[in-house]
Amino acid sequence: EVQLVESGGGLVQPGRSLRLSCAASGFTFDHSAMHWVRQAPGKGLEWVSGISWNSASIGYADSVKGRFTVSRDNAKNSLYLQMNSLRPEDTAFYYCAKAVGFMYYFDYWGHGTLVTVSS
Amino acid sequence: QSALTQPASVSGSPGQSITISCTGTSSDVGGYNYVSWYQHHPGKAPKLVIYDVSNRPSGVPDRFSGSKSGSTASLTISGLQAEDEADYYCSSYTSNSKGVFGGGTKVTVL
């Protein structure tokens, strides 16, 4: 059974940093592209970032480029999102998702972790 | 990358059919047969219900179907059931390799 479990969310002040993790199991992690998608309160889904199986291809939404860094550790079956210079508008549930191809579609999702940016 | 355009809400009675549209451009929906749809119940993980425009993953009921014409994709739910009440999002592969989703459609079963 495929499982994606996010962790690392919490309350953080504007301008500070936070690192999210996603622990994967039940599939061949090092053969799969992985992505972060977020949902702000009352809003829709927003793609945040994606990384190919070998970390050779990485992409970011314009809203987070230069502030967020995606990475993965295939030996640990884990995906990460380093979030720096956080803003109140980054407040959202953050989901990790397994992709088919680099980003043809997302076939499995985690339950999400909540990040709240507030003073 | 602008979000794909979906209606904010659609409703129907049990047993009826509803259709949700998803309009993009030639750089996303119109340019590729990689449109997908996701069902999202609040507090739960989003679930893939359609991929590659019209394919259903294993375990998704056949009352869910997808299609595309030009730059507009559609998700149809036939024989609407109470458990289908959720938010639905379309997504498409894009020419700039950045992800894009629709704004979401709230489906209400009357």
C-alpha cells in the first residue's frame, strides 16, 4: 500500500524558516518524481514544487521561487521542502504527491501538514 | 502560469448526472492529453479520479468519466451519489513544466 506521510508543519513567525518532510513507502521511491502542492484556507490547490527521481529536474512556482528548496533522499525514501523567508500568504496545508512521469498526473497524495505563518 | 478555469459550484440530485468544465489554453489543456481530475474531501488526501483525459484508476467507479474538446476538459459524474459530494480539481501538463490546477468546483448533492 502506498503511503505518504508529511511532517514538520507548525506555527512560525513571518521571515522565519521551516522544513517539511514526506516519508514514502509502498512503491519504488527512487523511480518516482515527487511534488509539493498546497491549499491555503478557503482556497484551491496550488502546485508548489517538483523534483525528478534523480533530482536532475526541479521546478518551482513563481510564488515560492528563491525562497523554497525541494530535495530528496532516495536512501531514506524521503522528500523535503525547505521554506525560508516565510510570509503570511504561505499559510496552507502542504501535501506531498507522487507523480507519474515528471508531472503527467499525481497518483497518490499524503494527508498534508499545516503551516501557519503568523506573528 | 494562470490557473485553469472551473465553475465554483455544481449541484445535482441523487441519480442525476453533472458535468464540470475545465478551461485552459493551447499551452496546457489544449496542447496535451494529460488532463487529470482529483476529488478532495475536506481533511482528507486528494484522490485521483481521472488521468490522461479519460482514464479511470483502478477502484474509481465507472460513473466518473472524462473528455476533452479543444482547450476545455470535462468531468462527468453519472448516477450522482451522496458520497460524491466533495471539491473537484482539474490539472494539466503544461509547456513550461510548471504545475497548474483549476480553481476547484464544489459539488453538492441535493
